[in-house]
Amino acid sequence: MRFVDEAVIYVEAGKGGDGCLSFRREKYVPKGGPDGGDGGDGGAVVLEADEAINTLIDFRYSRKFKARSGQPGRGANCKGPKGENLVLQVPVGTTVVDLDRDEIIGDLVKPKQQLTVAKGGFHGLGNTRYKSSTNQAPRQTKPGQPGEARNLRLEMKVLADVGLLGLPNAGKSSLLRSVSAAQPKVADYPFTTLIPHLGVVRVEQHKSFVVADIPGLIEGASEGAGLGIRFLKHLVRTRLLLHVVDLVPADESSPHVAAEKIIAELEKFSPTLAAHPRWLVLNKADLCSPGVATELQQQIVSHLGWTGPVYSVSAVAGIGTRQLCQDIMVWLDEQTRLAQESAEVLDDLNKRRQQIDQEVRSRILQLKEERKLARQSELDDKTDEDGVEVTYVP
């Protein structure tokens, strides 16, 4: 199934049913008074998180969704049936954005969690509602109100505890295959990974965490180059980033230069994400002698001014990966304990995630607008030899 992590849809809630104009008419009761019932409320449009769905591809082909309207009221004070709610299933980790107001409506981060994105119209009132001592035969009714309508953008972000970050061919996919049952494609050419992959790392029988592998970043990614810029948003909800660095790059460049490129692109893209907890993982240590690996590690740490944890591993040979996973599990458990014991820590974590989300969204939207203007400028510049404007239809 094709991986789609963004979709734009139009939703419209149902209209409320109209109120009924009716009078009671029975044998021997020629003037029984008003008995017009109210209409039914319109159905709402609701999004529900479903853990069985992992893509938004269904919303690429069906973009308009409308809930059922409420039925009109009837005589004998019968109220019209309410319109049925329209429930749309979306992946867990979906952010819902109102395009017209450019604001986040909500975040669906738990299975079965629901979010009402368009409220149904209020029901109309029958003429019974307007009966009074001075108006015993009212002919006034109220029509049902229209339902809410919205243009929405659905943004899916994978839910993972740990995110892998690095240049193409740094060994991120190999590391994911080594520590989990995930089977992402591995090859000796750049951009082997084209979409995010998730893997569950089981440290003990009842202890595990989820790792996300995204396409590699390249220099200029913050300006839209490469694939990684599109998928960086999937790192928003991770609690820890693993910066994977190739100790023996194929182009024979210095490993610390590659690490500096990633850090620079990350800081340009989202300063808050760049300040996220991050560990350095030096991969392919089996391709050089222990002495050389130690020397390269010291050079990288020195050039970067690195003060965080550093691990030298070999994803293919499985060297050092077990210790890395165990330390990650201990760190995640400690962070969970702190969040449970301190509301301040949890609040700070949520604020940081919201800030990263906002920065990432703003940068992606900015890049899309820049590309749109660039394409328009290209079309404006294309004219034929006689100076007549030529319009190109895609």
C-alpha cells in the first residue's frame, strides 16, 4: 500500500431538520391546538484514530464527506430523527488542521480517540414551541440550522519512542533491521529508504520501544533538497533521536563533516527539534581496527564539542547494539517515571512537542509556497519568439 502522510479534505455536517407546522385535529376536538414537533439535529463529522490504518491514501481519492441531515418534525408532537454521525477512520498520530484559519483543531494520538471536526446543525422548532396564553394557534416555526463546513488538512506523524537521523547510507535501516523484526530495504546506494519504517525493539519480555527510520537527510535539506525534509515531521513525537554517523563514508570524507551537515540542517529546519535529546551512534565500526575506531570517535566528539552519550556499533555484525538498546530502555523508563511524578516535566514535554510541531509545519508550508511561486515565475517567463505568452497546461 502506498504511504501517504498528508491529505486535504472537505467535511460538512448535516443540516438540522425543520420544525413542523401542525394542529391537532380529531373527532370532537375541532380546535385541539398546535402539535408540530421539532426537527432532528444534523449529524456531525467525527474523526476516529484506528491503529489498523497506517496511511492516509483513502483521502487522496475521496475528498468530500458529508454527514446526514436531521429529519423534519411531524404532527402529534413527533420529533424528527437525528442525522447519523459520519465517522472517518484515520491513522493514530494524525494532526487535524483547519486550512481556512490555519490552526490545529486536535491531535489523535490514542487508538479509538475521537475528534468532532464539524458539528451538526441545530434542529428546527415546531409551532408547539410558540404556544402561549396569548397565542394559542401559532403558525410560526423555525427551520433547522446548517451544519458546519470545513476545509481540513490531515497530517500523519508516526508514533515512535526513538527516531533515527543521518545521511543516506549511514546505516539507519541496517540498524533497524539489526535490533528489531522490521525489514526495511537495504542497499549500497543513496535514498534506499523512501518512506518511514517502524520497528519494535524488545529488550525484555515485557519491555520494548518503537524506533522510526526516516529517509536520510542531505546538505540543503532545510531548503527542500532531498527526501528527508518531507519526513522530518515524523520525529516530532519521538522522545529520543539517534544521530547515526558512518565511520567510513564511501566518499572518503571525514565523519565529523557528515555529522556537522546533519546538525546544521536540523537547526535550520527546527531549532527546538535540534535541541531534542540526541545520542551519537557511530556505525560500521567493524570496517576499521579498534584503534582507528577509537581515534575517529575522539575526533568526532572533539570537532562537534559533543557532551552527550556516544556509542560505537556495527549494525551488520551486531556489535554494540544490545548495550545501546538496553541503555535506551533505561533512559525511556526514567523519562516516563519523571513525567508521571512531575506535572511540570510532563507540561514541559508537551510544550516542546507543540513548539517543534509548529516550527516543522511552518517550515514545510513556507517551502511549498516558495516552490509554488518559483513554478509560477517559470511559467511567466516562458514566451514564444514573437513575444506571445504561452500557457502550459499540466
